[in-house]
Amino acid sequence: KTSKLFVYGTLKRGHSAHHLMRGAKFLCEYACNGTLYGSSDGHHYPVARFLTGNTIHGELYEITDDMISKLDAYEGHPHLYLRKTIMDEVMDPYSVFEYQGDVSHMTPNENGRF
């Protein structure tokens, strides 16, 4: 079985964790409703909140069910990031990893790109 996953940070092509997407099928570049923030702890990865009225630019993939557990482990699901399903008017339902920490002290990334 397969499902769609939207990635916006280190899992994207050309970034440090893209090797974890091996076996996934790249579908398209995609923009979804949400706010992207830079991490504030000195690491170089973004965090996101979805359905906030802003735009996050990323990539959409088709992944297999056997990939989900390794991606969950990498993202710290369900504590650091929560994998959740997004439904919008453009695309069939897809999963995202949404940051679970406090973003009140973080500055939104105005262009929505990592």
C-alpha cells in the first residue's frame, strides 16, 4: 500500500536526510497551507505548523507503508513531530510531520522555503 507524504526540510532532494526517501516516488513540487519556522536550537532544520493561512513550499512523494516506521523514527513521531493527514482542495489526502513544540519564540520564514 502507498500513501502521499509532503516534505519541507531535510527530507527534500539535496538535503541531509533525503537518503531516507530512497524507494519513494517523487510526485511534484507542492505548496501547502502552513507556516515554516527556522529551528531555534542551533540545528539546521525547519519546523512547521499546518493550516495557518501561510504557505510552505516542499515536495510531494508517494511512499510505501514499510517506509513509514523509519520516517516516524527520524522525525520523533509522535513526540517531537506528529505525523498527521492534511486534506486540501487541490490534492488527495497526504501526510505531513508537524512540529509539536512551542513556536511562539520562533520567527516565521516569510518565503516558506527551507
